[in-house]
Amino acid sequence: MILDQIDKSLLKMANESDFVLKDIYQNIDDICFYNSNRILSAFIENNVSYSDFCDINGYGNYDAGRDKLEKIFATVLGCQDSLVRPQIMSGTNALYLTLSALLKYGDTMISLTGAPYDSLQEMIGITGNSSQSLKANGVHYEQIELIHNEFDEETILRRLKENNVKLVEIQRSRGYSSRQSISIEKMEHLIQKIRKINQDVIIMVDNCYGELVEKREPGHIGADVVVGSLMKNLGGGIASTGGYIAGKKEYIHMVAERLTSPGIGKDLGANFNLNNSFFKGIFMAPNAVRSALKTAVFSSYMLEKLGFKNVSPRYNEFRTDIIQTLELGTKENLVKFTQGIQDASPIDSFVKVLPAPMPGYPFDEVMASGSFTQGSTIELSADAPVVEPYTLYIQGGLSLEYGKLSILLALTNIKRES
């Protein structure tokens, strides 16, 4: 039994946390209720029927369920249209598909949040020598760093006044960095200022890890394109693959033609009998996000109580995504904590987590991910580059109860070593 392995003083601290965190949990519940209302209303408005779950194979002609699903995603994300497909295998795939559709030879894109996370750098051409990177295909890349976790508005606006930038990208989550994630309010403020001086630049948001954490999405505040993965928030822990791109109709048409071919666009694409899980995934997504947020708050609270200083966000800070970072100080703490998460996973609990190379990442990584869907980060997972200051990135948790058990076993592992 997992409970029998957990340090008793940690269990006592966890029980006390329920009272301390009560108001924070209530606020998370309120957001979940609000977003559940939006999603349920979208289902009803689109007359979702059991027949929409049927398997459409081959070319995928006349899939009414797929069309309704994409209308629901567009509504939830505050956009005109969306592309939601099992052929999109990950968030990185969705981002590459979008950027390669919207950017052509000679175009310039700018990241407004500094360097993108590691797995996107080779895709852009910042690192590596792929012949399929954006850079190799003639796209110019620039980045503007954040200043103390704020947009460098002066530099951004001055650069965009030149009117020679095709697309700007905002990465909502922190990725493998120490910066804070970007809130909807901050994005809205910047987007309004950009539109005053440049009406043409495409504003794209990498929304991974941020969906349904707040009451509004990037589409509601003027973003032209919003991109993410169904193995994160909007898959609800139920979708077993897939990604989405939502935004203005003209841009979704361009991305759809990149995915299929010119002249076909959104009209074709087999659903691999996944419509049911995609509908059910977004239906359950508010609850999955709620559980992930509560697990993150609990993790932060426990680490802070145990004296770990560099925990971000702190347990009582505002959150705009589901990522929690824990600076664990030593390689031993990092490995032991990650092993504890794996030991308390429902799948592959017997696997021993050790530092190892990972494709697309420049350093050895440790990763705990005993999930029902391989790589699903709305299910509880933890990963980190094995470099100082040994910062672990935790995300997900399909229920607070399961999350607590995993975090407590991980903390027990560290305590035994100290």
C-alpha cells in the first residue's frame, strides 16, 4: 500500500493543508464551474448526437461529428474556426504545422517571450541542421526577451512599427525556464497595443498547458491563432492522441491545406474511431484541469513547508497554466523525487527512473510518466534536465487524491535520503 510507505509527519502536514488551501481550492472550483458551463453549452448548441461518434475511415468524407467537434473547440477557445485531428501527434507537431503553413520564404517571425522551449528550437532552426526547419526554408527568426517576467513593450512596438514582420508568437507557459507563465491579462494588454500600430501581423499563441486555467482563452482577447495538444489540458486525460489549431478562418484554412493538401483542406481525414474520446476529453477537461491545478498547489505548499525556497508559482500565487517548478538543489534530490512520482504511477510503477538522453533535448533528462496515454502531461508527470539548479517541472494529475499520493511518496524518498 502506498500509504504505508509514506512518512507519517508528511501525512499529517498533508491533512493540515486542506484547511490552509481551502480558499485557493474554492477559486479553482469556481473557474472549473464557469468553464464547464461554456463547454456544456457548446455541446448543446451544436446538437451533439451519439451518431457523431461513429468511425469514419478511408478518406474521411462527410464526418458530421468532426465538424461539430471543431465548432466546439473554436467556441471554447474564442475563435472563428478550428482544426482538431488525430493526425496531429503532439503540441510540437501542431506548432510546426501552423508555422510552416503561415510562414513562407523571406517572412520574419518574432518570439515575444524569449527563447522557446527546447523541443521547438530545432524546429525553428535555432539549433541543429534539419533541412526542414523554418530557418532552412528561408524564414527569418528573431526573439525579444522578457524583462523581469514582463513583455518588453517598448522594443516590441518599435520593431513592429517597421511593418515587415509576418508573425509574432507568445509562449504562454514557461517551458524549461525560470520565468513566470504569461497570464491572459498580460497578453490582452500587449495585443491591444500591437493592434494600435500594426493591423496585419499574425498574433499566434502557444497555448499548451494553459487551456481552461482561466475564464478566458487567447482567442477571446484578440489572438489570431491558438495552438495546443490534446494530450494536455483539452484532452481531459481521455484523448489518446491529437492536437488542435484554432483561430481566424483564413488561417485555419491555410493550416488545413498544409495538413492535407491544397483543394482538400478540412474536408477529409479519417477519425480513427476517436471522435468519442475527443468529445469526452473536452467535456471532462475542466475537471482534469481543476485536479491538475490543485495537485500543483498542494506540491508547492508541501515543498515550501519543508523549507525549499525556489518553488514557482508559490502555493498562493496566481496561476495561468498547470506547470509547477520545484528547485530541488541536488542531483540526488531530483532523481529521488522523480523516482517517487514513477513509483506511485498506475502504469510502469516498476520502472526505475534514471538520467538519460532524450530526442530533441540538449541535456540528459529524468522523466516520470506512468500514464495511460504515453506522454500525456495532463496525467501526473514530472521531468527535468539534469543540470543545476536541478529544477523539476511537474504537470497534471487526474485527481487530487492520486496527486497527493504521488507527491507524498516523492517527498518521502527525499526525506529518507537526507
